[in-house]
Amino acid sequence: MSAALLSVTKSFGRNLSFSGEGTKPIVLSTWKHGLEANEAAWNVLGSNGKALDAVEKGVMVTEADIHNLSVGLWALPDRDGHVTLDACIMDELGRCGSVCFLEHIKHPISVARMVMEKTPHIMLVGLGAQKFALDNGFKLEKFDRSPEADKAWKEWLKTAEYKPNINVPGNHDTIGMIALDANGNLSGSCTTSGLGYKMRGRVGDSPIIGAGLFVDNEVGAATSTGVGEEVIRISGTHTVVEMMRAGHTPEEACKIACERIKKSPRNLKEVQVGFLAINKHGETGAYALRKGFEYAEYSNAVKNEMRNSKFLLEDAK
């Protein structure tokens, strides 16, 4: 443990929770589509590659999946029929990059990484993000919706009623991935098409550093999924990492974030939020507002298996 980290933990009057042996390398990602993403990430991690490269390559698989309705260009559109993409990435040095409201670009996660590495900025949006992508070699994809998403959107237009579908495939609205490499460095990524049939211009937590993703290489990393507005209100992933800094296990830290959301005076009947975390030692944990959040884990000890998180509330009926 570094002197700086030891000083922080002593200031809280307790040590960081590093129970058990932990493991590295390791990669975690949200939802069932995380299984395929983890395979690509593990190709990097298992060859002694960097966590940053792993979390980019991993979620690119999901972005390219033509059957995925919550991530990438083939996903559900906003209420006006447009597919807009958000993504962010963060590395072990605290560098980060983000894009929002990006249209017609296949891999927003790679554009976000380029923002991180080639500009003095953190976030680019809309036409500015698209121009930056095109100026740096990305291709403009000239179609509006996949046939599957187009059919779903036209069916939705019959009532045009927005209602989040808790834990229903196609409305998970993100893939978040966090990884610890063999050298003990952390990185994370998050990419999404956002909630299906959202208002045009809506941006959720996924591309916001400290909401959809946060990495502190001395402590741990966290990502989130679900209704992004609730995550943004509590700076969800930053909260999770700070709770790990205070000595809580990854699972405890995720639970604390969920408990803060639960205290909201708003009606949470139709809301699902899940958090996923890993600490510097390779311990992992997750927690959700209600039943149904699952995530994929891959390490030398766990060969890409699905996990069900614990939760605070029963399913909404």
C-alpha cells in the first residue's frame, strides 16, 4: 500500500478492507452482454495487457452487436427516432474522456479515449464530438435505426408513453466495465445509447465521470447501470469509490450508494439502479436498488461467470 493511501486510510481510523487474497487480473461488466465483452477484455488482460486497453476492447464488442437494443448504433432510438450515443473511459492516471449525444459513429468508446488522449478536454458533445471523430479517422455510418429497433420504435409510437422497464432485456441502457490488470492498475469504461424513447437531447449518467464511472488507482473503480438520473443525483460511482476509501468492501460501498438513492422522496417504483465495484486488491462487489441486476466476472479464478447482485427492494409489480 502506498504512503499516500495509508495516510488516507488512517485518517478514517480504519484500514481499507482487503479481506482474503483478492485476484488480478480481473474484469467485471454489467448485464449478460458483459459475457462477450469480458472475453475480448480477457484477451488483453490474459496476455499481460493494460486495463485501459482491455476496457476499451471489451465494450467495443457490445457496441458492435447488431442485436443489442441498449448499446450502439443498432439500439432503441429516442422518441423522435434518432439513436444518440454516450460513452466515457478513465485510466489509472486519473485521465478521462467522454462523448455525449454522438450520432452515426460506431464506437463512441474509442472516440472518448481519443478525447482523453488527444485533447485538453474531458467531454465533447453532439456535432462537435462527431466532427472530432471524423477528423480523427472515424467513419460516418449513414443509417438511422436497425430493423429491430425501428419496429420497436414504431410500435411505441402508437401510445408514445414513456415507462422504464425494470430489468427487461433491451432497456438496460448501458454496459459498464471495470478491470484490474496484472500490474495492479485499474481502468474503466461505460457506453450506451441511453434509455429507449428518451427525450431528444437527454443524457444520463453513463458518460459522466463520477456518475456512470469513476476510477481511483489507489482505491478502486466503480460503474453503474439503470436510470441515470438517480445515479447523477448522488454522484453514484464517486460515492462508491469514496466509501471504499473509507474502508468499506466493494459490496458494502455499492449498498451505501443504493441506500442513498432509496432515501429519495421521488417515486422509485419504476426505477432500477445497480452498482459494480472492484478495489485495488481485486476484491469485487455489487448491489442494486431492487432484484434483477446481474453482472459478469472473469479472472483466473472465475472463468467468465454471471453473478446476481444483492438488492434493497423487491421487484415492482
